[in-house]
Amino acid sequence: MILRRVGLACLVAALAVGCAAPPPRTVTPAERDVLRAEVAATERAFAKSMADRDHGEFTAFLSEEAVFFSGPTPLRGKAAVAAGWKRFFERKDAPFSWEPEKVEVLDSGTLALSSGPVRDRAGKLVGTFTSVWRLEAPGTWRIVLDKGDDACECRQP
């Protein structure tokens, strides 16, 4: 019985070592610049789906695991986010617009953050957004986390 336990423990340990993920690859600075540009372009296309009033296209940018902080309770999952944001696509004109101002990518090249201004229909700054994008397939970035905040008139020294 003891030999069986030891044998089983060795097998589990061997499998754990053999199945461990390899260390993440670090992208070069040039690759990181390309990835930043990809994420910025993806964020702009995501925003364009709102401007074009294309809810289906908007939904295509959502990861299955997406979490949006769009009210008192986070919307969890692609279906919930799509349903929760459907109301923003009902009128002829978009209620707001956004664009990436800053984009940063992890050294692994698999996760990125974008942030920038949110403007109302008249172009007035009303908030900022922060989105986290995950590379889910080569060249396919999908949004996993999103949060907007009201604009503040912060004083710069």
C-alpha cells in the first residue's frame, strides 16, 4: 500500500512538472510597438461599432469572460455585456464616443490596457475609460475588462 501511494505521488509530481506551462516569451520592444498599434486599432474599431450603431460588431469584440463595470453591479460574461449595452444602440445617434489615448502591453504580449477620453454627442469630455484586452488568437484581441469613470477637472501643478 505504501509503495502504491509513493508511486502515485511520483506519477502526480512527474505529470505536474511535465505539464507545467513554459515560461512566457518576452516580446522585443519592436514587437511591443506593433502590439500597441494592434490594440489601439482594435479599440478604435470597437468604438466605431458604437458610432456605426452596429451592436453585432460591438459584441464580436467581447471575450466570453468579459466583465464591464457599467452600473451598480458588474456585467459578467459576453451575453450579459451585450444585453446590458444594447440600450446604447437603440437611438439613431450614439450617446457617447471614445478613443484610445494610451495603450500598454505586457512583456508577454498577451494582455494590454487602453485608456482615453469619453465624449458626449456634442464632443464634451464626460469621462475616461480603461479597458483590458487579451490576445485570444493570433491577431485577435478581445476585451476582458472595461470601466469608465466620470471626468474630473483635476488641477495640474
